[in-house]
Amino acid sequence: MGGDSVRVDTWIWGVRLAKTRSQATTACRAGHVRVNGTTAKAAQPVRIGDEVRVRQHGFDTIYRATGLPVRRGSAAEAAKHYEDLTPPPLPRVERPADIIRDRGAGRPTKRERREIDRLRGRDALHDE
């Protein structure tokens, strides 16, 4: 059965990036799959060494095909068929906690507004 290529939807399903082959096909139809930089249709062939980008959960994940799965196997077996090239996520930016005012306290006074701005890191222009 082997061969030198497999369909991209079969490859995505075989390396366990999608639970079902129909989900992999749907991702291809939606434009969430790219092979070597071009949007892939479900039947596009994937060969060893190709770069496959899959959009999952709002983020692009990048893989290099190191093998061509003939069938869907265990996660350990699937990991042998790709190399993950996805860069690590950017660190989250720390931001100060939200200022919570008591209900019914009304609008903050000018003095309280300046304190809130100072706590949030937005110092007033004329601070002395």
C-alpha cells in the first residue's frame, strides 16, 4: 500500500490532528490547512519533508511530515510521522488587576480617578 504520498486529510487524521477524517476534510475545505505555503484541498498529496500548517483553536500549528501513516494508530506511533515546528507562544503580558468599586458608590472623584490611573500605569501628565 505504501507509496510516496498520501492525501492531506488522511495524513492529518493519521497523525491524530483531527478525530475523524471528515473533520480533516472539513478543515481543508474551510481553508485551515496549508501544504508548503499554499492552501490545500483534501486530496492534495503530502510527501515526506512537506511543511503542513493546520489552524487549530485559533492558532497555526506547523508540522513537517517525517512519515506517511498508512492507518490511524496510537499517539506514540503517530508522533513518528511528524516533527512539530510550531514556535512557542509569546509570554502573556502582565496587567494590573481591575479596580472594583462598591456598588452604589457613584462616580469616582477627581482624586480617586488620579489614583486609579496611577495604579493602572497611566500617570497624569502633570504629576509632581
